[in-house]
Amino acid sequence: MIIVYRGAQTAKPDSRARRRERDWGAVTLHDARDWLCLNAEGAAAARLATVFGGAREVTRRPQRWGWSQWPLGASTPDSGASGLHRDAMSSKRALLLFFVAAAQSQAPPPPQLARVACDAGYNAPCSRTNSHFLAWDVARRFEEQLAAGVSSDDVLARITAGQYNLETGFYPFVIDATTSVLLAHGERGDIVGQSLSGAFTTLQLQYSDPELLHARLVAAASTPGGQWVRYLWSTRRLQHNTTDPKEAFVVGVTREDGSSLLCLGVGFADASLPAELPCSHMYDGFCAMNNVRSLVGKAQTLLSKAESRANFEEALVQLSYNAEDFRLPGGFYIFTYSYGGPLVSHAVLHSFFGQSLEQILVVNQLGSSEDGAQLHQAFVAAAEGAGDGWVRYEWRNSLTEETYTKIALIAKVEFNAESYYVGAGFNFAMKSVEISAEERAEIRAESADAVAKLGALGEQCSPRFNLPCSVVNTLELSSHALAHVISSTASAAETFGEITSDPTFRTGDFYAFVYDFSSLCVAHGARSDFVGMTLQEVQSEALDMPAAIVAQAGLLHQQFKAAARAGGGWVQYEWAEAGEPAYQKLAYIFSFHRDGIEYYGGEHRTVL
């Protein structure tokens, strides 16, 4: 892999110029006047490829790399320097060393979208994940568009037009660092062109200081890697505008001249995700996933607001003893560990304070020290971004209890250069609901085809009919499949393969399916032969459906995607098997991301 940096005023390298070459491990440097060339191989090339996207010429000025995700703390080969700052980037040699440090260090991966659907109106951990990702992604696209010859004004217009928005309320904004004028806004085009002070007047933000906010935005945009900024803003939630505290991830980009700094940010509202009750932590229902996101989001936000050690310790006490805010009926609670090991807060097990996971497992004979160490490392890895924070693990609470599988949502918190993780969890188990004896008796009394609906023994819940158990089983199986895909550490192919082949992802005649957003089936609990086929191919080739239904396959795919991107929902549609009359089906659709790819999954039943 070859990467070249060319100085802004240079035409071509002078062939007579003295060239210097030096080999630093996997990276070979070639230096000729204003040209720099790195020839990277093996792992170094792989790490550089995540930033540059392969061999190519890089013509950007050094200072414009300040916001990238490279590890600025990496040591350089010559000096052993522990940091390369924006002012040091003015020299060609500093840029050279910066490239090498990036190649030779263990660079973190670029941010990714959250695996689960997320609403920017709330402070769930996924909101922080999506804000960070979108700010990074739009800044990357901004730079790429300028390099391709697109004017910065055109890119700003695209941002205002909503081209880079996410469907669930995440949008970018851009503010001029010098004048505080809003140059682009993905949601409120009516305030573009106004200064922050003018925008505050338009939005009736009477309790916030625009000059102070401008200073914080500029400071964040000037920080290599970007920074989080808190402020008050008008938020659209439940069809109404409300003034909420917000938190945005802000990075710096520049116009074509390289001198005009712009503050680009994406944020979310600091409002707690409402809990869904009644709900039990014993099962992996949608309500359980919602409730742990609510608790972890509140805990992460509370701890991140601490401005002093006393504030931070007071917040930990609240996490442990404020049951109204950090425990939920049904067995949901918050725990917090230091990266160094000790438990620093727990909403239930106060006697474990100060103990590491290894100590807790060994002292209580719940497992080995190695088990505790491995789980702690899994939690730390999740807090650092692996798996979007979801961890699946084995647990038990007593010697007499059988081991069972749990899923926890983990989020990172930093205070004074110390790292912690907060978490909450639920059991990885599906709740299957059958028709009660009273319901069966009522159906027999009122329906002539009770046997067809209930089965010969009056016990079977069938997706062929619109019964209460059918609705519940559809939702429970869908949530079980979602819990599986967001917490699995296996490859996407292996994860989807389990949904197709593992009987635990079926309940009687109920099964789950998964398609990617290009309409390709990647998992199907009833028909493995559907995998690898598009939705239209499933209808036309595998099921030989009537042409009129096949003609609507594209529309059905769009309806599935719309329900998925809206955070989940029901879709009713026409279906038919070969040689059978058409009938109406109803599917619950959910969305998720794996490895940067968007998917939708679901389970369906017949509509009477």
C-alpha cells in the first residue's frame, strides 16, 4: 500500500532532488522535497487502509487531519514523543511521523452505527454512538467531496437538505468558528444564515448564552479527534417542540482554502428513554432491551456530568441507592466497575462494593478467577466499542442455581483520565405464550372452527390465525432474534446461520427471517433455501406466487425498510403459496446493523 502526501504549492517532485529513504519496520519512507511517500506492508498497511481506503494520493494539508481517528498518543520511531498536536503538524516531518505512528500502532476502528434502532430524542447509549458516528462520517464525506472538486457551499447545502440525516432524528449542523453563523442544519433550514444569537431568538432559547456556546463549539472543533459539547436546544419529540439539554459530538473541518475552521456536530437530547412496564428481566423481550438502554443511558449521562471528584462520588451513590431512578420493576438495575477492577456502584448488591468480578465469583463460589477476569475484559472491550456495548455471558446467583445466559448493555464513562463502565442486563431467553384454558374454552364456545385454530388437542398456537398468542409469539420471537444478532460475537454469516438452523429460534410454526437492505435474504427459520435469494426471487421462483403479488415485491421491501427505520413496526401485505389462494399476512419488522450493513428482521402471522 502506498500513500503519498503532496504539499499544497508543489507541482511535481524534482527528479534531481536528493532523496532519503528509511525503513521503519513495516513502513518505508521516501522523502523528496515536498513529497512524502509511505510504502506500508502487512498489518501496517491494513491499519492505514482503514483510514485511507487503499493506495491513493493524499493532497490535503496536514492540519486538516486533526479530527481523524488516528491514535495521537502513539510513540513515533525517532523521538518517542507521546503526542502529535495540531501545531506540530505544520511541518512535513511531523506529518511523516504521524503517518508512521498511525501505521505502527493499534489504531481503534472508525466509529460505527449502533446495532439497534435509536431515537435522538433520548440519551440511550446508542444515541451517543450514532452521534459520534454521524459527525465522523459527515466530516469524512465533507473532506472527500472537497477533494473531488465539490465546493464547500454545495456540501453545506446537501447537509441542510437532509442528505446525511438518519431517519430517527440524528442530523448534522455546521457553524462558522469565526462568525458563529449557522452554515448548515439538517433539521432547521429556517435558521441557516443566522448567527447563534439570532437562532436562539428564533427558537426562543431564553436561558442559554450563545456566545458561551460558540466558544465551547470552537474549542471542541479545535481539539484533535473532536469533543462532546453540552447545550440547550429545541428538540422535536412526539410532534411537539421542547427545550432540552443536548449533547453533541463536534469535529473541525475547513473550507477549500484550508483556513476557515467550521464546527460540525451531531447531537441527541439529554432526556431519559421511558421505561416499558410491566416487563421482566427474565426474558429478552423488546421491553427488556428498552429498559436496560434507559437505565444505562441515565447512568452514563449522570456520571459524565460530574465536574469534581465529589460530584462523581455523589453520582455513584445515587446509582447504588436511588432505587426510583436506577432500578426498575421486573429486576432491572445498574452496576458500575472501574477498568481497574473494583465494583464502585450496584443498585442491589451493596455488600460487593470494592470487589472485582474475579473476587465476587471466587468468594461466592460462583465461578473461577479466570471466569471473572474474562468477563471483566469482555465488559471493558464492549465499553470501548466492541459489539456496540452488548455482551452475552454465563451467570448464576447461587451455588444451587443452574447457570444461565445473560445479555448486558455496557457503556464507558471517563473521569479525570480514569475509565469506568456502567451496565444493566436481562436473560437471553424467549418467553413463549400459549393460549390459556379460559381462552381456549371461549374460542370453542364462540367459533365453529375451534379445532382448526387451536389444534386437535386444543393446545397449539398457530401463526395461521390472528389470536392473542400469535401476536405475543411474533413479538417474543422477533425480540429473541434481535437479542441474538446484537450480542453474538460470531461472524455475521455464522450468526444468521443460527437463526436459520437452530430450533431455539422457532416456536411451533413461528420462525424468524432476516433480509439486508438490498432485499437479500440472509436467514430464514422455515426455508433455508430462501437464503441467498432476493425477496422477489423468493416470491417468483421458490413459491411461484401469482404475478400480481410478485410485481409488488419491490414495494413490500420498501415497506419493510420503512418500518425498520422507524424503529420497528407492523406491516400488512398479501402472500400466497404455490397453488393456494392469496391471503393477508402481518409481520413485525425490526432493524439492526452488523459490520456496517443495515438489515431488517421479523416474524409474521396470518390476518383473519
